[in-house]
Amino acid sequence: MNIFDQDTLDLAAGISADKLANMQRRMRYLEAALAQVTGQDNSLREWFPAAELVSYQLPGLPVTASGLIRHAKAHKWDYRIAEGLRGERIEYHFTSLPQQAFNEMLERVLRNAKTTYEISSLVPTIPRPAKIRRPSQKTDPTPQWLLPLMRILREKPISVGHAMKMLPADAVTGERPDIQEVVNTLKKLGMLA
């Protein structure tokens, strides 16, 4: 069979159920966000009766409701049967509109949103969580002598000066810490008043 002899070309794309569910949730979220921005829950409609579509005078559409219904049947538009004031009525999905009519309808919706609403006043002000301010000063690395000093003080309740004398010398410099450095470090840790 030659591909050019076919009237249609059916394509299928594999997608996982999780990805599809995620995309559907995202669409519901975006629809809710749009409804919130416009300030009206019923303002974002997808389905329209033929008479309403005719009243919009969209380019490329018939000018009567019966003409639009015939056009929709001929082009296999998506439709649904909905309850109306006088019983059931047929409503057509906006994505079934011809491209030119669809573009005009979308442009009107966007133009109406710009002129009718002040978008910033409709968007709720959600307070941002307070940022935890961390000291901007660089913290010194923990001195090598601190852990051995803590072990000495834990084993025997002795003075800090006596515990310092028990500390081994630094492996690199061969020196022991200064008493002032030890006192300042212990104060920073809240161990000395």
C-alpha cells in the first residue's frame, strides 16, 4: 500500500499512564488558575450552542444557526447534548471551529480580559514565606582541637585551662591553641557565659 494513496495518516504516540495522569492534573490546575485570574468560575467555557456562535459573527462561519448546524455536521465537529432552558440542545466544542474563527474568538477573549479586568487586582496576594536570615559572615571551620577538648572535659570535670594542657599538639603546626581562642570558641558554642 502506498502512503500517498491514503486520505489520512494515523499516528500514535506511546505515553505512560503516570505521564497522562500528570498532564490531566496539570490541565485541571491551569484551568482553575485561569478561572481565578478572570474572577469568574463560569467565564471559561468550552462548549457553545449554535445560536451563540452565530451571534459572535466569527469569520468563516455561517450566519444562521441552522446553517451552522449543517456546517458542523458536514465537518464532524465535536458536540455534546446539554440541558437548556427549553430542553436539550446541542453544544459544539470551541476546538472544532475553523482556524480563522478560532483565532478570532481567542483574540476577543484576550482583548476582553485586557480591557475588562485589571489582572493584578484579581490575582490573590499570597504572602511569601519569610526567608531565614543566616549570618552573612563566613563561619570559621571547626578547630582541630575542639573535639579532643570536648572529650577531655566529658571524661573529667576539670577547668578549661587544665584541660588545654592535656590537649595534644596540632599535627601540622605542633602548637596548642591559645586560651583566648578556646574561650571565644566555647562562648560561641554557648558552653561558657
